[in-house]
Amino acid sequence: MAAVRCILRTALQHPLYLKHCVLKPLQQCTVSSRCFSFSPSSNVERRFSEKHEWVVMDGDIGTVGISQHAQEALGDVVYVQPPDIGTELTQHDECGAIESVKAASEIYTPVSGKVTEVNKALEDKPALVNSDCYNEGWIFKLKLKNADELKSLMDEKAYEEFLKSSA
């Protein structure tokens, strides 16, 4: 019973939890509560840009993808063109593209750095961006150049407020 209360309390405190964790299988969750966590990445701090890209830092390596809001707006993703490995990017640079059955959109880097890896799984399964945009659907990784740029990005709560004010 305590676990149920904890889940309900977490859902009320974190709107994205309800949308992404209760409605998706628990093994895909990255949100944690004070009572218990749902994945090994429970201490993840995802930062968002106004262009709907996110970054999660692991040391000086940032993993970048598009937000749940962005993938929903795009619809079924059929192609992802990530930046080339080794490319030097400046914050907010256009660095790739995503195509869906109903639209195409540019990918912008939320922070500056050098691309170190791209998600090869997206070559065969671009729909991972739709089904698991915050985990398996990441787009590229980069070595962060300027940690101060992270301060200009929104945390989850601020991003939710940004989405509400943009609607």
C-alpha cells in the first residue's frame, strides 16, 4: 500500500511522470520518486532547449535527443539524420534532421561540443524516437565544450511551463 501511495504522490508532483511512466511500461521510466526509483538512470537531470531538444550529462559527455512534445508533433518518424562524428557544434546550431510521415524538422544542438557518437539503432529503427525518445531514441552524444551553457537550458518543470505558455 505504501508503494501505491508513493506512486500517486510522485504522479501528482511530477506531471511528466504520469504521462510517461504510468502510461508506459515501468522499465522505460527515468523519473524517480523519494520512495523508490524505476530505472538505473533515476538521478538523470534532463535539460531542455526552447527548440525541444534535450541533453543528459554523464561527466563531460552529453546525450542529445528530441523531447516527447517534439516527437508527438512530428508523428511517426521514418528517418533521422544525425550530425557526423567529429563535427564541432556550437550551442543551438542546426546539426541534423528528422523526417516523419507528416513533417520534417531540423535537429539543433542544445550545447556546444564535439560529436563523439551517433545512435546507429536509428538507421534501422527511426521509430525509436517515437517509442522511447528519452532512452533508446537518443540521437547523438557529444563532448561538452562549455558547461555554463547548461544553465541556459530548462529543467523538466520549467520545460513543462514553457510548453503550457507556448500552447
